[in-house]
Amino acid sequence: MKPVPFARWGLGLERPLVIAGPCSAESRDQVLDTARAIVQRAPQVRVFRAGAWKPRTRPGGFEGVGDDALAWLAEVKAQTGLLTMTEVATPAHVEAALLAGVDMLWIGARTTPNPFSVQAIADALRGTDIPVFVKNPLNPDLQLWVGAMERLFDAGLGRVAAVHRGFHWYERSPYRNHPMWEIPVRLKATFPELELIGDPSHIAGERTLLPGLAQQALDLNFSGLMIETHRAPDEARSDAAQQVTPEALGRLLGELAWRSASAGPGLRDELQEHRNLIDRLDEEIIRKLGTRMEVAERIGLFKQAHNIAILQPERWRRIMDAAHVLGREQGLSRHFVQALMDAVHDESIRRQTQVWERNREGGPVPDEGKK
């Protein structure tokens, strides 16, 4: 199986899809009051979300009310017409949610990186076609994210979407989870038909940061948003700081610029001109990198002839310092410059090592990328 777009889900969904609701289902009144207010204040919302089972980092915290919440979600659907959604982490969760008539499921960031757990969920879902949203793993590992969805595809599920909720990162950041937008962009390149939802609540960790993050997701052509919404956020039993009221949600959604997925006929010629320029610049970058690697090989031969070690840390530190200064002048982020130059350095070391091996063995060494 492969992912299919919302238009083929058979649920009346369309882009942009807006999902909202509390982090946790805490009580029947809290769930129903929040859902009713969302319908009144944020009519763009199509799906109501609430966690029945809440995985916590350490025991002792609020871990959800369990199966009771599923009955409340059924009431939400009956009273408001909103589709419903909850998180599952075990086959027992899947069975209970299916029995209760929950419309959609999501797999959380703590479950996604565990192949055993995802496979157990996929096996429990085999033979069904319920929509499943897969949140990215806590760590920035694209293959774990892809692998989780592939297990669902292999179980025969096609209505699968991805949710970008950011990644734990060791560097200081204003966000709870670093967005690292390049990873969901690479995911979309791998699966062009995959619907990708932004979860600015978990990226931000703080409600005042939501507008900018939500807009950035839409600017990157995400298929929609999942925003945690609570009738009284400051009283929430989990993730209080990142939740908003239904009223605030309505204002936020009303202020966002909703982007078209593609350019209309009148804009295509101008857009194509810009794209052609990008293509030429990309070609020039690749050619210059090829020339740089040829120079790196000559440097490698010089080092070998004069018994000089390939790795020169002090030299590399000077290069990086200069690159960061130049990058800042050009408006490039420090993270981008670091990642780019690290990749260039790794390839330079590989090429110099290859030259040394070729000289020692008296013949060509197969390129690693062609093995």
C-alpha cells in the first residue's frame, strides 16, 4: 500500500485539515464543553482530538482516564458532528478505540521509534482502513518515522498521514521541541502523496509561539494543523502552557494566511522563471563542490607524500569559524552552515582516505556510493 490523499479518504476531508482538542480527556464536562466551544469559535476545525491514554516520562503523573474517554468522544461526535481522534500505543488501545467508533487514531512520538510497538499496532489494525496519523519520533531520525508508516502500509492501511511535532535537541532553543523543518520536507519528498500535518503546540511548548510556527507549516505546504485546545488551559492536567482556549484558536486560525498547494495558471510562468534560476544555481553549486573535492584529493596526495595526517582539527576549526561569519552575513542560519560544512568535510576526508588507499594498493578503489 501507499499513502492516499485526503480527497480519497471518504470522510469529507479536505486541505487544510484542522484538528483541535485538549491534550488529555480529563472529564466528560471538560471534553464536551471544549468541543462545543470549538464548533462555535473555530468553525474551520473538522476533527476533535483528545488523549484517552497519556504516556508520561515518569510514573505518578496524570496518565489519562482510559476507556471512559472513548464514550465522551462518541458524545462529541453525536452532539457536534466533529470527527474524533485519540492516541493508541498498544493493541488493547486499538481494540477499545475501534469498538467505541473513534474515527481516527494517532501514534505518539514515544511509540513511533519502537518497531515492536508499531508492528503490534499495525497487526491489530490489519483488515481495517481507519485513518492513522503518525507523529515523528522524539529524536531526529527520518528512517524511524518512515519505517513506522511502512509497517502500516504493509498491514494494508492506506489512509495514513504524518504529524510533525518537532524533535528533542541538545542545543538551546526557544521551543519545547526543535522544528528542524528540513526533516518533514525530506519526508514529503520521499512520499509526495503523503498528507503532512503540523503540530505547533508540541513544537512551541508555549502558546505565544503558536502563530509563527503554524504559519511556517502552512508556508511549507503542510496539509493542515493539529492545535491543542482546552476550555481552561491553565487548569489542564497535562501540557497546560501550550494549550489555547477555543476563542484564541478561532482568532489564530482567522489570522493565518492559508496557502494554495500549487500556483494557478496566471502565476506559473513567473514561478517557473524562479525555479529555472534555482536549477541553474544548484547545478553551479554541485560543479563547484566537485572542483573542491578534486583539490581535496590533491591535498591528500601532498599529505601522504610528506607523511602528514589527513585530519587537521585546527585547520578545520578556522574554516568553520570563517564559514559561520560568512553565513551570518548572507542570512544563513548557523545550523544550516554547520550541517553543510560538516557534510563537505566528511566527503573531503573520505576522498583523501580513498586516495591514500589507492596509492598503497597500486590501483583504483571502488567508490563507496557504488558498492
